[in-house]
Amino acid sequence: MIDIHSHILPGVDDGAQTIEESIAMAEAAVADGIDTIIATPHHKNGVYDNFKYNIKIQVAELNRTFQERGIELHVLPGQETRIYGEMVEGINQDEILMLNEHTSYMFVEFPSDSVPRYASQLFFDLQVAGVQPIIVHPERNKQLIEHPDQLYSFVKQGAFCQLTAASITGQFGKKIKKFSEQLIEANLAHLIASDAHNITSRGFCMTDAYAEIRKQYGLDMVYLLSENAEDVVAGNMLAAEPPEHIRKKKKLFGIFGS
């Protein structure tokens, strides 16, 4: 299994803090059935800056450590970059790292409660520059939960979306689980990843998430999502059905259903 989103690099953000914690995360990942993982430390989020060159060095060191320990987990370089207006310039200046370095796929993170007004234009500019944006954990964004047509518009214009495994299993609460299901049903989810930060509160649960997806949507959806992860790593085109609008049903007094 491939996990395209993790915070397994030690001491660079709010994920693993020490090499021992990275090793513990690696062992947990292998136990969950993961053999390939992309390290995607936070970048430009107002707290952490992790630039392309440094990430590549740290990933190489982590792979050496895992090999020495006999841990069968291969780490690939990546980055979780918070959206900002000069992203295209950041790519041109070799600061931003594509997933697995040589692909055209790039993670874009929104603030947890909002979506910048320039996002649509930026996604267009990124695609003109040959970059395929993947919106990370949209199911946990307050504005997108309230206004899912915004996400529909982004996907319609060519962006992809990655859901968090723990959102699907309900670890972020019923509301986010329900919204995750709505995104899958509306073809607004293209990838599943752990976004693991540790082995306690923010672990992997990829196997459980895929089991939940299989139970609700069948093996075809499991194959689509897992093969898309493989295609991200390989730099191939992702499978995507035409997106649909999410229809929110209103309860009495106009209160949205959860």
C-alpha cells in the first residue's frame, strides 16, 4: 500500500519529533500494510518552512536509517505547502517540491477555516505551469463544508482532492465523516492518505479506511483510490469521474443536516 501524505520526517514540523518517533511511525505504517510513504512536511504555513533541497537530504537519511534497522518502508520526498499567492514563483525558484520530486503533482493546503479568494486563479496558473494541484484534506475545511460548491468548482477546473483516512473512519467526528462520504459519492475525492503525525492521536488507519470504503462503495472504489496513489508516485494520469454537486438536505427551521 502507498501512503502519499505523512509527517514522518523527524524534527521538522508537528509530526515526528525524534528519529525514534520516526522509527515508531515506520513500524506502525508497515503494520498497517504500507510499504511506500511520501514524507510531506509542512511548508509556508506560518509556523514551518521546509524547502525542497532540505527535504530531499532528510528523506535520504531516513531511508538509510530504516534500511539499517531492517524496516521495509521506502520513503519518498514531498511537501505539504500552504496556499500562497506566489506559489508559481516558488516552483520556479526551486523551493517547492512535487510529490516524489519528478512528478507534476503538488499538495496544496488551505487554512482550516477558509479558502483564499485567489485560489481558483492560482489553480489555473499552476496548471498552465504544468503542475497538477492536489487539495489536501478538504473534508476538514470549515468553509468547504459550508460551501461545497467551491470544491466542485476547483475539481471541475482540474484540481484533485485527497481525503484523510481518519476522516473516513470517523476519528475527526461524525460531521467530517459524513462530509467525506458526500465527497466520495460526488466524485470529489481522488486519493486517500493517512496524514499521520504520530502513533497515538494521529496514526495511519489506512487499512481501516479502505475497509470502510469497500463496505460502503465496493471494491471498484477501493481500486480507484489505491491505484491513484500508485499513479501519483509514478507521475501518471489519475482516474477521475465527472464531479457532481453535493445536495445538502435541510432540516426544520433551515438547519443543515450534519
